[in-house]
Amino acid sequence: MYYNNNTFVFLNGQWLPAKEANTSLYGQTLHYGNGVFEGIRAYKNDVGFNIFKAHEHFERLHYSAQLMHIDLPYSVDELVSISYELLDKNNLTDAYIRPLVYLGANMALEPVKEVNVFICAWKWEKYLGNNPIKAKISSYQRIHPASQHVEAKVVGHYTNSILATTEAKKNGYDEAILLDHTGHVSEGSGANIFIEKNGELFTPSRGNILPGITRRTVIDLARELGIKLTEKPITKSQLLDADCAFFTGTAAEVAPIASVDKTTFPLHWEDSLGYNLYQMYRQKVQYNDLQNQTII
Ligand code: PMP
């Protein structure tokens, strides 16, 4: 699914067939989850393709690495151009790009000198699909900001997401919504959340969430459209009392939430602010960052 005999990947400065790329079983990332990664999408357009917000994603990769004491040996610009080359080499246009920074052998709980950079890409449909999502409030709490850097995209953080999603799916739901340590709504397992109430939008403020690049884009688009949007703590009852809600994320894009637990939202997706923003988002992803594409 992720690669075939013709797939090339980038590994530490080399272009390798995916089937020949490998790594040590003694790495710190594999044993303890100390690694950082990104999820980026590219979209086909009239002149080829556009990697949406490529610079922002690699800036976040650098930020995550720095917080985890990992020295990333490539600049943001280098990583952006490697990503364009990766898609060219694999004849991909609509694609999901996965950079992973993982560490070499070290069983001690300390920073590791050997830093590996792996970048691969594959075709990936909209994560969470196109149908409105049945979400469940998770019994798992979102990671505590005093225990981990919640604003960093760290490999090990995703065990929290996997537990929440697995619980939701085992109970017949599509996705989880996690509350933070104060009991407020934080986010989905791999996406931010917005609610609509009386013609206004609300989204959890920063602090207990991964502040997504799609979240930022949607906030900017809402401002452009003159939609009133507030970042603030959202209670569980405010969520359940919303007219409509949606997730945002690079993989999920802008995805409607049909219901939370047993509560179905009254407003139809097509009549909601989220739907308007989704239409705008689809336009924007194809042509933003065009300048970068022509330079490379
Ligand atoms: N929250 C979590 C926990 C995520 O994993 C993601 C996906 N990166 C997001 C939110 C959305 O972030 P972005 O819009 O940057 O993809």
C-alpha cells in the first residue's frame, strides 16, 4: 500500500528503492518513541503540483526536533526541495508526504548523536473518509502539557492517539475526541476540532493541543470570509450543544462530524460554515506556495 517495486525514498542524503531502505533494530525511536515527524499533502494543479504549506510543516519539524534535543541536519529549504524531488521521482502529484526523523542505537535515556532523516510519499485518500464522522468522547485524556511538549509532533505521543481511536472504533464509532486535563475539549486523535454555534465558530485555544497548520489555515480563511471565530476553552456540554462540528488536519482536511456520543448535530453539513470553509480550503491547497514550486 505504501510502496511498490518502483518507489523511491530519501534516506540520509540518498535516493533508495523503498524495498532496500532499512534501519537498525536498536534505535532509540523504535524502543522509546523519541523521534519526530510530519504529515504533508501535495495537490495536483494545472502546472504540476503544489506541496501545501511545505515550509510551515518543515519549520514545525525543526521545532519538534529542537524540543526533543534532536539536531536535524537539513535546513527547511533543503527539506522542501527534497520533497519536491521525491514526488517527481515517484511520479506523484496528489500525495501524502511523510518525513520521519529517527534516532540511532542507544538504549540510554539521553539525546542520541545518530540522527536519521527518512522521507517517503504515497497516494492517500482523505483520512477519516468523506462521510460525516461518528465521534466518541474518549476515556483517554490528551497528553498533559506538563509531561510532554504537546505542540511538538513526536512519535511517542501517538500511542495516546492510537489508544483513543482504538477505543472509539471498538465501540462502533469512527473517531475519538479527547478532553484535556482540565476536562475541556482538546482535539481528535490526529486532527483539530471546530464547533459552530449560532453562526459563529469556536475552536480550543492553544496549550493542550497540537496547533495544526490546517487549523491555522481555516482560522485565516474564516477571517477572510468575515466569519466570527473565537479560540477559547470549550466544555463537553458546549460541544454537545453545538449546531455543527468538524475536524481539521492535513490528512483529514476539513471533515464533518455528524455526531458525538449519542448526540447528532442539527445543522446539515452543506448548510454549515465548515462546508463553506472546506470549499475554500480545497481551492487554496492547489495554489498556495506556488512560488516555491517554480523556484525549485
Ligand atoms: N492534532 C494532532 C494530534 C495531529 O496529529 C494533527 C496532524 N498533524 C493535527 C492536530 C492537525 O495538524 P495539521 O493540520 O498540521 O496536520
